Amino acid sequence: MSSTVLSAPDVAPRRLTPLLVLGGLTMALAASVVVGLFSGAVSLTPGQVGTALVAWLSGSEASDPMLAVITAIRLPRLLLAVLVGSVLAVAGAAMQGLFRNPLADPGLIGVSSGAGLGAVSVIVLGNWLPFLNGPLALPLAAALGGLLATIIVYRLGQSAGATDVATLLLAGIAINAIAGAGTGLLTYFSNDSELRSLTFWLMGSVAGSGWQQLLLAAPFMLVCGLALCLLGRPLNAFLLGEDVALHLGYPVERIKAVTVLLCGVAVGAAVSMTGVIGFVGLVVPHVVRLIIGADHRLLLPASALLGGAGLVVADTAARTLVSPAELPIGILTTLLGGPFFLFLLLQNRYRQ
Amino acid sequence: MSCLSADKLTLARANRRVLQDVSLRVTPGEVVALVGPNGAGKSTLLRCLSGELTADAGCCSLDGTALRAFKAHDLARRRAVLPQDADTRFPLMVADVMAMARAPWRRQATPQHNQRAVRAAAAAAGVVELMARDFRRLSGGERQRVQLARVLAQIWDTHWDGQSRYLLLDEPTSSLDVGHQQRLLRVVREVLPMGIGVLAVLHDLNLAAAFADRMYLLAAGRLVTQGAPTAVIQAGPINSAYGAELDVRTDAHSGRPLVLPAGRAPYQSPLSGSS
């Protein structure tokens, strides 16, 4: 036996080293943020941006109100885009792994619209129910809505220990419809100011978020997103089936519960800030997988980085393309992500 | 006493007895075949022995310790399971699939040690040249050999500590051509000296007779008979268990039992009455 062991060639080399992938994506993310800082309705020189950032970091008020654009508007907005993009992408990757279905996506299976309904409820019902008025009410309600939708879809899609793809997607359609009807009903009963904030984020936008809102939702997104990145090893085992994960000694039920919980809370928090931004959770993990394969230990953090960069790029485009007006970012993510996804699919198909 | 055993298992599901008072034993160094008609409870018995299911009555144990008393990852280093269907729609390399097998060892062994185990298992199953391939694009036979390599890697210990290990294979050959069937089961027999005991659900009685040391025949959740292939494969119990008409002969060359379908039933005209 030992002679065959020695003569066996080494395990095949990785397609790309993890360090290269994560390093490259981190640089792409940083570059997208820098470009985002400079672009917008107000054009600024590098010197002005530098002055504003230095002044902000040293704690003093920006002397020039023009420079306040950087620290009070663009910076929180960019950070929100990074966080939301990362969270949507990593949650998409985790759900696709958990459901063993490359089509699972927070938007597609109803998590986003569930979270949307939760948030709209707080916006509209907050006037009548005072306990819905605290600063945490909106993100919590969104998280709860997202979580509830995730659990319902998950339970419905489960049959005899395996996830049934068709049932899963149908359940998602049903949840989307029900949540949509609920949101419509609440819209009908809303007053003018509620209607404005409602419409504002049903279209999906990272605009209008100041530091205060960002700091409210950021901990939820950060903690859940980072925790999801650590689930790579068990999610790998799920790729061959729940029973394989079980036979390998993983606490399958606990992993499922934790993943669903983290995705629900993270996506809920993201949706509560920006509304429903589709396609990021579906496309980004696919793109990453086509490049580096399906090893979740690398796939999850790489998806988070690419998702963050992608949403920053989309937001920058949304701000500059029709400046001084803005495009809804949800439309842009679909416009950018859809064709790119098709291109990759076709390319991959012809290579075989 | 080294063995993986089921002791008087009884299990009901939705008011139907799936297993009734079934006992079974696998010891290191032997291949035990579990045969029986569809729905006899073979897979359920396998899932009890893997620790996946807990029986209503009776108990499964590994080397005298109840499976329930094992921590999941400790048990995973002692027994591996090849399920009927473990495909994926994700782009995994064969090397990725193999690496997963070492998950239960991540606190017990160094990465180098784990890589050595993966390489050794891959060499034993003859899949070394497939390591850089996309798992989804392998042929059925190649895929099943990789799966076998994976479960071998899971229980592979390069510094053998003398502990017994077990492989549970659920219809490992059902989708394979005769050549792949034979190669797969030969690999299984080759690893037996490493202190491995094998329980395999097999549908092909001739294949079972050729590769198993002992057989258990299960029908309707009950154990019909057990023993050496020549003792189990007898026309009486086989035909009543399967509800079939099979001729059982003895192969003059090998002395093994040989099962042949009894051929077409004599033609009866539908007009000739109800006899």
C-alpha cells in the first residue's frame, strides 16, 4: 500500500490561490469606493476630497460646505452600499449552498419582500402603535419579516430531508405575492409622508442614508455577514447532500437553523436600509463560482467583497448617469447583472 | 469485540413496520451483503447502523458502545456512508469532494496528514488522475469511484491505531455497468485488511455471492435468513422473499450459487378460463 501512496501525484493545484482572489477583490472594492467618493453631481478635485477626509478624521467640521458633501452624504452612502452589497451577496451564496440550489436568492425566494413588508408595517403602523416607534423598530421588523419568510420557504421546500427545487421557488413566488399584497394594502392606508418614505425604498436605493441610520443597521449586517463567512466548511459538506454532511459528523439541524437565522437578519437589516435590491444575491455568487469554483471557504468572503464592490459601482453609476437626477439602483443592478450573468453562462456553456 | 452491530431493531413509520426484530453484525475484514426486494427495509437498516435513524426498539452499537453515545465527529472517523445519491449541481473539483471527507479529522490530524490520507484513498480507488476534473462532468462509473474514494478517505488513518472502521454502502453498484461493478467491489475487498468491515446493500444476487463473505436476506422488514452466500441463496427463501421465479444452480467452476431468471411463463390464452 505504501508504494502506491508514494507514487501518487500530488493533489491537483487550486485554480487560483485564495490570497490572490481575496487580495484582488479587496483592491477592487477599495478602488470602487475611491471612484465613488469623487463622482457625483458635485465634482471635486483629489485635493478637496483629501482635505475633507482629513478634517473629518481629525474631528473638526469641514470649513467648506461643499466638502461636507463628502463626509455627510457620500461617505455614509458608500459605506452603506458596501455593507448591503456584501450582505446580499454572502447571504445569496450561503442560501444557494444550504438549499443546494444555484437559483436560491434572497429576492427570489421571498426573503427581501418579507423584510420589505416588515419595514413598511413599521413605517405605516408606527403612527398608531407607539411601541413601533423606537429607533430599532424598523431594522428589527425588517429582520423579523425576512426571517419569517426564510423559515416558511425553507419548511415548504423541505421534503424527506432534501430540498425540492420546484416547491422552493413556488413557495418563494407565493411569499413574494403575499408580502406584495400586504405592502400594497399598507400603502393604500398610508398618508403622504409615509407614502414618500415607503416609495423611496421600495424602489431600492442607498440614497438618503445618514450616519445615524447607517450606524443603526451596520452592526446587524457586519456581525451576521462575518458569521456567514465562517460557515464555509459545513456548507461545503451540504453540497453533496444533507445526509453526507450528517455522515461527516456535522450538526446538520443546527447549521441549517444558524444559516437561515443569519441570512434572515442580515438581509432584513439590509432591506430595511435600502429597500429591495435584486439580483446581487443571485449574480455575485455565480460569478465568483465560475471563477474560483464552489469551495465555500473562499466563495463566501469572495462573494461579500465582490458584492460590496458591485453595489458601489452600481450606485456610482446611478448617481452619475443622469446627473443631477438619480436612477433607482435596483434597475441598475439588474441592467448590469443580468446581461453579465447571461454572458458568463453562455461562455461557460461553449467551453464545455 | 470489534463489530458494528444491530440488535433486535424494530422501527415503525406511519403505522407501518419498516423493521421488525432485525439483528445484524459486521466485523472488520469481511464484506457483508444486505439483499432483499424493494421496500424490504434495507436502506432503513443501513440508516440505523449509520446513526442517522434511531430505532423504536433495539440498539445499534460500534465495538460494544451504543451509537447514541458517540459524538457525531468521533463516529464519523469510524464509519463512512456511501448514499445512493450524492450528486451536486455546483462546480466542485474531484479534489474538493475528496477534501470534504477529512472534515471529521480537522482537529485530530495535520493538513499534511489529511492530504496524505486523501492521496492514499484516491490511489486505492484509482481516481488519482481524476483529481483536477469537474465532478459533475465525470461518467457515472467515475463518479461512483470518486464517491468510494471519498468515503475511504473519511475513515483512512495513515497511522493505524488498531481501531476497527466500517463502510456502509447503499447500492454502490446499481447504476454501473458490469465492468465498473467489478472494479468497485474489488477496491472494496482490497481495503479490508486495514481493519475495515463493509456492509453493502446489493441488488444483484450473483454479484453479492461473488464478493460477499456473508449475506443477510431481508423481506418485509424481517430477517429471512443469513449466512454464507451458498446458504442464503437457495431457491426457496429467495423466491418467496422476492415473489419471483428464479432458478438457483451451483456453478461447477467456482462452487458459488448462480441465480437465473426462470424464463417466460408458459403461454395461457386469456380465453381459456380463470384457472
